[in-house]
Amino acid sequence: MAVTINNHYLDQFKGLRHKLAIEKLQNSFNNSYRLSVFRLFVSLHVQTWKYCIELNLLHLYGDITMIICKPDTLIKFPHDLSLVEQRVLNLAIHAFQKANDSTLDQYKLNIGLYAQLYGIDRSTAYKGLIDAITSLSSKTFYNLITNKHELFFDDMRYERVGQGGAVFFKFSEACLHEFQHSPKTEIDLNLTVKLQSKYALHLYELFLCSNKASVNSLTFSIQDFRDLIGLGMNEYKIWSNLKTRVVDESVGLINKHTDLHADYHLYRENRRTSDISFAIRKKTPRVKYALH
């Protein structure tokens, strides 16, 4: 039997099929367009990400975790490291621990990270770092096991890399031993950024180390204190200068810019200052209340 289809319904069917075909084409185009835009976004994002890795500017994509676990033996030993040398040492520890592999032949510290973290102009950072690298190559720490001074690094050098520069380094075997066996203190380098004094940074790390062990006070004879912070015989010979330029300034910076609060008390013997005692406490975290 022949089937007759009404022309009206046939036109509707053709129109519907044409409409579906157009919608399918539009969806295909939209998906293709979205895919192209997505691919372009990913490509640009990856290129920017690679560039930021090269210059160590990953702060553009969020906060950088700058926490290191520093061996206590590298904190407690007396030293005269400059502020830049201490910062380079800490960033080298960060790069080493971030690599999570103690068997590599060398490790890399990007200068861009140093400049950005401490808010220093790149040209200034290059000059300061190159000087610090030269001096750190021969700096030592006191090894309590061997009872002698050991080098921090077996190798440390600066090289130009891409748009910036990098420090390539390798810790000495003695220093690696400390990383493996010495108790460690956790230090957030972001909290040390505004410690613009080598004495303040040294004392802050020392305070953290003692506070971690629930030791809330540290007492030194004045001579031991001078030795601890690396003062030469002719530096700050007058106590009032030492108090103002080293103690007061360091304690002020620590109290203002870090998570610790310190006070100090002086002891006298025969009318002369004989000892100094620091009282240390952790600041109470500020609680932010939401307004409803």
C-alpha cells in the first residue's frame, strides 16, 4: 500500500532537520572555538609559567612557601656571616631541600628569587650575590663531631641563565651530615625579609631554635655574646654602642617584623655590664573576625 505524506508535515520535517544540522554545526564551531581559546590560554599560561620559573617569579601565581628546616648546628655556632651571606645560605638550603634529593651533583638558586623575596633591584642583587658567593666559598662552621671548622660548600659559582642569573652550588659532606643527623629548626624566610641587620637575623634564628625546645630565656656573658655574633676585638668596644647598634636594633626588628617577641635584661658586676639575658616568647596569632 502506498503511503502518502502531507507536504506540510514534509516541510516541517525538512525544516527540523535543517535546524538540527545548523545547531550541530554551531555547537561544533563553538566547541572548536572554545577549544582554540582554551589551547591559546594554556599555551600562554605555560609560557608565562616557564618564564616565571626561569626568573623565579612564581609569586605572581600565589604565595611561595619559603620554609626551611635548618640544622641547629648551623644556627648555634658563632659566626660573622654578613646579612647577604646568611640570606644566600638560607636560600641555598631552601633550594637543596626543595629538590628532595641529596645525591645531585649540583643545585641551583635563581637570583630572581633572591631579588624578589628581599625587594632588591636586580643589578644590586647581582653585585651583592657575587660578592657573597666569593666569600661564602671559603666560610666555615664549627663541626662538634670533628672539633674543627668545616666548609659549607664544596662548590659555589655564579652563571648567567636565560634572562637572569643563577648560583650553582654543592654542600660539603660535613654540611650534608648535619642535614641528615642534626636536630633542625623550622624557619619561614618570609618572616626574615625585613630583618635588615645581620645581627637581627642571627639572633632571630637563635631565638627560634631555643623557643622550639621550650627554652624561653638565653643568658650569655658579654664576651660570649660578642663571640656568638662574630664581633671583632675592635668592634663596638664601648658597651653603650653595642647596646644601641646591635642589641636594641636587633630586638626592635625582631619584635616588629617576626612571630617572636624578645626582651632583655642586663646584669652588672663591679659596676660593669657582665651578662645579658633574653626572654623569648611566641606572639599570640591575631584572630580575624568576620562581620555578618
